[in-house]
Amino acid sequence: MAQPIDCDLGVDCHIQQVVDHDPTAGASDFRCGSLTYDGHKGTDFALPSLAAQAAGVDVLAAADGVVTGVRDGMADALQVDVTAPDVSGRECGNGIVISHENGWETQYCHLAQGSISVANGDLVTAGTPLGQVGLSGQTQFPHLHLSVRQNGQVVDPYDPDGVISCDAPEQDWLWSDVTPTPPGGIIAAGFSDAVPSYDAIKAGNAAADDLTTTSDALVLWGYMFGARAGDELRLTIIGPDMEPIFENVQTLERTQAQLFRAGGRRTPPGGWQPGLHIGLVELFRDDRRLAVLKSEIVLN
């Protein structure tokens, strides 16, 4: 089964959530981790921002098959407040169902309104464009939700037999070209002259590239996913002389699907030293660096 979205996994998209294997009110992914939520029945391929979604990212057929279901016409509207339209019974939003051999079926959810390019009865091959990532249905961030089923039963592509061994995750995946999924990571990082709003970070316009040596402050921010309580986050700003001018280490108190943190310093009298400034956002788990993302800015 091929990657169902036209992006570079781990670079301009990431896997936000996977199938929940916990039959109780709790939630547990194929690693016995927290990269899921109660009752989640698919794999979510997330984009880093609303700007990335607006630019257009194709959804692709994961395998050869025939289109057996299509829904279009639902508005792209994030479900983040009470003003969002009711999507009860249509949580998938604009979507497509493809039937494959031997009782297999894939379902593609949250596509952009008006982007679907196939119809019922169409034969498709792996990699055929189906539409584009959107914001329709029950969604709080731009992503493709892919469900895989055999004979009507949900199958996790990362653990198709459903037998979970926490210390030895399944290696016989259904994926043919999807790389190992990190249990958390850093979506984006950047500089600004103040702590940005979360809305600006999610929109993709929080980073400032026009800061100067006399801007009000130099602030480094990081946008993360899959954070667990107890993770350690480090923010470091390194000046042109390669010496740190800001360092902050904090232990995260809550397990969160997405979050951001920011820190920095007000501009000193006389301004910052001109030249290249480097920001490092690092996420640590169990004394191991899980992810790092570097951001650079030149101050003149």
C-alpha cells in the first residue's frame, strides 16, 4: 500500500495520529504510545499549516481498485468552535471509498470541497490523484484521514494482525513506501519579535524574516506534535559568534496532540550583533533526543 498523500513525510507533512488499539475508554497506538485518541480508526497525514493546505496537496490512491463511494460539496471549515457547521453523520467530510481485491477497502476523508477528481465506478491505480487535502468534516487541522478495512473490519497498516507487543512493534507493515512513524516531533520553528499567537503558527505566518538588530525582541518558537507528559523541550538561540544568547529547558506537563512554546530576549541597549542567528528547537524523551529543528535568521 503506497503513501496516500503527495508530500515528503517528515519534511512537509507528518503522521499526527494512528489507529487506537485500546478497546477501553483509553487510547493506545501500535507502540503502546499516545499518538492516537480513543476510537480513532485511521492514519492521519497532517500538513504543517493552513497555508500549506491552501497551496494544494494531492490525495493519492493507496492501491489499485475501483471507486465505490464519493461525497463532495461540504464546506472546508475547521471544527474549533461552536460556530462550525454540524457534521453529525458526515464526520469524514468530502471523501472517497475505493474497493480492492480480497475484501480490502480504503477510505479518504477531509478532502477540499470541489477538488475530487474521480467518480463512482472509476478504475484507479496506486498513485492516482483523487483530490486535495481539505478541512471538511470533523477536523481541527488540515490533514488526510485514511481508513483501511478488510471485510468491514478496521486494520492498522502499522500492525495489520492487531497483536500488539509494546517492546517489539510489528515489522510486517502494509505500507510499501511509508517510513517509520516517529512517536512525536517538531512541525515548524521560526523567529519573531514577540511571542506569536497560536492561530498565526497554525496558519503558517508566524515566522518573521525581516527582523533587524533593533527589533523589539528576538523570540524563537517551536510547533510540536505528539508530546507526552515528561518530555523535555529545549529552545536555544546562538549568536553570530556561535555563543548561546538564550537557552531555555522545560519539562512538559501534559500529553498533547499539538502545542507550541516560545522564548527569547528583549533587544539589549545598542541592539543585537549583526549577522546569522541560529535557533534550535529540541524535543527529548527518556533522555533521548526525539527531534530537532533548526531555524536561521540574519539580522542587519
